[in-house]
Amino acid sequence: MTTHTRRGVLVDTFAGFGGLSLGMEQAGFDVQVGVDVEPVNASTHEYLFNYGKSLCLDLHKDQSKAIRRAMPSGTDVDAITLGRTPEAVVGGPPCTAISSIGRRDPNDERNKLMASFIEHGIRLEAKIMVMEQVPTILQKQNERYLDNIRETLRKAGYSLVDPRVLRAVDFGVPQRRERVFLFCHRDDITAPTYPEPTHSADPDFLLKQTPTVRDAFDGLPDADDFDELWSRSWVDTMPQHPTSWYGRMMMGLENDPEDLSYRRNWRRDRLTCSQRTQHEAASIERFMATAPGGSERISRRHRLDPHGQALTLRAGSNAEHGSFTAVVPIHSKGSRVITVREGCRLHSVPDWVRLCDSKIAALRQLGNSVPPLLGRAVGRQVMKALDLAPAAPVEAIDLGDEKLLSNTSIRSIAKAA
């Protein structure tokens, strides 16, 4: 088998803002198409990955033709690109019936989206599909979902690798998040294997130390120092000089040989995604009385321990599905909850990434996404199975129009969809 040095062609369905897209790009994929039903996600994805196409589509319906039309064609001699066939289709379809939180409604239409993900991958003739799911999918009462997936794949000439839970802390993410990844591959393609841990939250001579909350916030200006952040999400400030490797990596100051993503042109002297939250005096008093690593007694918010890792960042839900607000953790210093940017740092989302200007929407985008470093570890294994050995691009690229992050632009995308 000949190893090819070109980059892989990727379609991200149920893409959200693009956490998994970013991880796969870091592994050497070009994110040619991202699809999400929510306009706020499609517009943010377009801002971040404007070298490809971001579509606002309902994946309850067959959207494979629209996805193929959006893929590049005629611009590359590569037969795969000309044939509009992606090497990989990835995504994290929601399934309320198997979630450990929420209503677990067996009649919720979203329960059909796992099957839709598989069907889209088959129609697009993807060599490999990667589905992200909550760990409860492996519980005995949910066996039928995996059985149905296996049968659909078998009939189409695909196979499913036995699913496994992956922990974000094992791959350098300062957050104790666990997710299942399902590797599906065409029977003529080598089966991907799961990545082995590279980091440990506990002392381990063979593994790197997982960054702590203190490492995650290293080099970030304190949002409390800027009154402008009461009314908006950004402020211009002097660039900081983080000392930890993780802080330097988040700020784009470290040469990370395993990061094969496109460098973005962005402003290091602008702190973004940092709108402050107003708290009542009684809430602040309770926050301060909560020990690092403990939970506040009324709101049940977790207070971050600077020497440990964050618990899983939760997403909440939109108005259509109950309007549950995510429980945002308390900053390690104790006087307030974290900003979106601080959440990004806990999620391994680099500082050049900007999310929706709405703080609530951005926190939901973050909580619904795959941490990029975890996505990168998965993507590297997919690359190996595809026998691709891509290189990091030399050129830096521009981000999209900032208006894509504003509510006005998002409403216009919703109208178009």
C-alpha cells in the first residue's frame, strides 16, 4: 500500500461550531463541508472554516446531494476530490433516548439522527465514518441502537469497530469529559484503531502530565479588569506571555509539530469571547465559600480547582428543546463564573477561535462540541487507516466575516435555510 502525502477530504455532519472539525483539521484533514441544522452553528462554522462550505440543513432528510454539490470539483487533479467523495464523514448526532441527562424521550425525532448519520456516510461513499456519542450508548438497554447500526453497515459493505470510551484528560485536555467514538469503515479499507493515551491527570512516568486549570488560564487577561466586557464580548489589550506549554499553544506561540491545521490570521492583542456575568452579592458570597473542587450548595455549580481539571462542560438546550441553561462552573478564584474564552481554554479550543457573540449560545456551542485535542487524537488514527501522511500547510488563511458571529447575520441565515 502506498502512503499518500496529500490531505484528507472531510465532511462534518452535526458539526456544531466545529470542535471536531478543528481536531480533524489538526490531524491533516481539509474540512470541505460542515452541516448543522442550527443557523447559529452554521454561521460560526462558516466564520472559522471559510475555505470550505458550511450548510444549514436538516439531516432528518437526505441531504447527500446538497453536500456533494458543496464539495470542491474541477479544481484539483485528485480523483477523490473530482469524484466529490470524502475520505471521512464525522459527526455527533443527538439522541435523547440514550442521554444520561434530559428527558430520554423515546419518541423524540432526534433519536433517528444516528441512523441518518450512517445513511449519509454510506450515500457519500465515505471510506471511514466517525460518530461521537455519549457513553450511555454502551449500556445494555441501548444495545438495539448499535445492532441497527451494525446491520445497516453490513448491508452496505461497511463494518463497525467495537466502540470505546475515550477520556479527554488522556489526550491533553484539562477537562474530565468522556465520549464514545464509533469507527465505521468500508470493508476494503483498513479498520482504524483507537488512540492510546498520551497524557495522564495523575503522575505517570510514561505519559505527559495533563494540563491543569491553572495551565489552561495561563496568559489569559482577567475579564474582571475590563468594564467594557459588561456590555460586549471583546476588548483590546496588550498581548500576554504565557509560561506553560499549554498556554503558549492556545495562544499560537508554540511550535506544535502534531498540529497540521491551517494557521489563521488573527489579532493576539484582542481578548474575545469574554463578556462578564453579573452576580448578586449573595451568589458571590456562596461562590467564595465553596472550596476549590467542590460544588456550590444552591446552584450546584462546580468551583474549579486550579491544580486539577474541570468537570465536563455542559451544553444546556435551546428554546425548541426546553431552554435548559448550562450550569457554568465557578472560576478558580471564586468570585464569578467563567467566561466563554476561559471555557474554550478548558476545552482545548485555541484563542483564534471565536464563537457566537451571544454568551448563552456560545456556552451551548462549547458544551455540545468535541474538544479539538481529543478530535485530533481520533483524526490521527483515521489518517493512519487511510494510509495518508499529510503535511502542515505553509500558508496562513483569513477567518470569515465577523458579522457571521452576530445575531443579525444568524437571523438572515435562518431565513435562507
